[in-house]
Amino acid sequence: MLPGGLHAAVLPMKDDPVHWSALGDALENAVEHEATAHGAGFDHSSFGKVIEAVKSDEIQAWFLLAAWDVCRPKIVGAAVEFPTVLTHWDGQDFQHHHAIYQEDTVLPIGMLRELAKERPAGKFFPPDIGLGEFFEQERIKQRMQGNNPPLGRVGEYSAHNAKIIKIMKQSGVRLGGEADGAVFELDGAVPRNFDRWHVPVRTEGLFHDKNSPIPLPHVFLVNWDSADNKQRIAASFTKGISTFTGKTVVRVQVTSNGNLPSPQALQGVMASILAAGQEEASRREWGAPAYHPRPSPIISIHGTKRELWASAIASNKAELFIPRATFAPIFGHPAPIMRIHALGEPEIITALNAELPRRILGNHPMLATDQRFSQMVGRQALCANLQGRCSDRLLAVG
């Protein structure tokens, strides 16, 4: 219970029928509310893909529930997140850490108004912490109690969204500006003018740790080093999803060692990194429709005509339940749309800005954010709980 008498809790959406029936519609309504607030479109017919991604644990959905003593709990907020990577240069090499990408955080004002109407006499909303901040802090606390606590999280924001900006500032989130935090979008091939000087890059997998036998399926790296190894850039590519459209989106995070080539050469390096990322995403079939081979009739060598017809009819019946897109393309699938962040890298931002369009949501350009949980401001008990829990969770490169 929070000061003032309000009961609040944060609940992850779990893989069971009760959660699908009780929370699926609430999540869809919350995401639609966010799309409307941004002036963006929302595809109801594709939201089932979002639910399927939650079921398969590719993304995670969270809910904020609140109630007074005399009322049943109400869902007053929702959030969608998925696993990604935070990279930093330690002076010698790039270090890659478990992290969270924050796709959506929604607290619809209508839900909060209903909660306010039910407030009993003598009760009040907590004066020292807003529900939005509580929602953020509690999700982090639950994340930190898991087996692979993340170092922090990344995301994007719109400069017109004053409420979310206030919440992020209360939690110590680093907010990118136009010069050092612009987000770019790549839909289709890398522009030819951008890719005039192709340079060699390395595509590498990431592992939970050095003993893991299988690379992580949702993320990979593309690295570039100069000939003398003094100039270095690392880019992580993470498979995500647009909750507005249900389409796969690749999130790209770019980090340098602070020593970069000339502006023209840097454009060639970034073009080569993005082209290699598209090639790997296509190879991994990110965003590709599911391949369903059509079954062939099974007929014994000496089968009678009756057996032959029975087998053919059974095969045709099975074909009725198979999607029409059943043929795998010979040359691979096109890479999904990419959204590129380079927070704190103004020279890379300038290089990308030369040829790539900005990421626009509704009518607003988006800006990048990141957050180290160990540097959070806010409730001291939470900060103390985070210390030492997220500094050594490195991902292995291979």
C-alpha cells in the first residue's frame, strides 16, 4: 500500500489462459490509446501477432493495477518491453550487457480519472511518488530479481510528451537531443549515395556467457575496426516488434570508441554496417512469414485404388488449414524495417542524417534514451537493491 491508502501492484502478463482472456484486451486498448496520443495508426487485425510474441516470451507485457480499500483493482497502466543489449567502451574494448528495450509505457488518463472518482474520504494519492514513476520502478525491481538482471534499458521518446519526459527525468533516464540522440529509419536497401565506399565488417553472435553453446536468437553484432585498430564501432541488431502494426522491427544501437574517421569515410562505414545487418537479419528470416510445407499423400507401394483416393482426400483436407503463403523464397526474405539509435554519438548522427530519414511517430520525430539502473535516482531502497546487481552481467561475443 502506498502512502495515502492507495493499493498498487505491477503484474507481468504470463503464459496462461486466464491472463490471455483478462489482460489481452486491456493491453490492446492501452496500446491503441498510445497510438492515438501520438497521432499514429493502429492495426487491430495484426495485434494478435503482439499477443503471440508475448506468449513466446519474445516480448514482455506489464500492467499497473491500483485500487482503494473499497474497490476492485483497476488496470491503470500497461507497458511492453523486450530484451536487447547495452554496449559501452571501457577504454580497451566494447562490453555488451543484458538490457531491456522499452517499447510502450501507457497510463491512459481515462483510467486514472475513474480511479480518482472512487477515492474514499480521507484517502489520497501518494504525494512523493506518482503512479507513473511507481510503475517504472516496480518493473525494474522485478527485473533485478531474475537470473539475468539487466544493466539498464534503452528506448525512444517524443519531445512533445511532457508527462513521459517528467517520469523519465524522475528516474534518471538520459534523454537524447537533436544533435546527439536523433533516431533514424531504414526501410529497404541502403541508399546508393550512402554506400559509395564499402569497407569490411565482422558479423558476430552474442551468448549469455562464455560457456553458452548457442548464440542468442534475438540479437547479433556488426563490428568495424580501422586498419590500425584505433578507430572502432560496434552496432547491435535486436529483433523487436511494432505494437501498432504487429510487424517485425530491428532496433540498431551504435557505439564507438570515440575515435572516428572523416565524415565521408564514416558514412561508408555506417553504410557497410547497416548492409551487413540487413544481410544477417534476412539470413535469420526475421520478419519472414512462417513457412508451411504442403503435405504430400502417403501411399503404400502396393496400395489399392481405395487407399490411394483416401490418402489424397486426407491430404486435401489438411491443405484447407494451411496458410496460402507456403513457399519459401529462393533468395531469402527482405530485411525488416530498421530503427537506428546512436545516443551520445553526434558524429555518427551527422553521418546518418546525410542519407537516412528520421524516425517519425505520428507527426513527431523520435529521440533516443538510455538508463543505467545502478545510477537511478528516486527511492533509496530500490537504488540500494540495484547496487552490484547489474555490473557483471556481460554477454560473450563469438
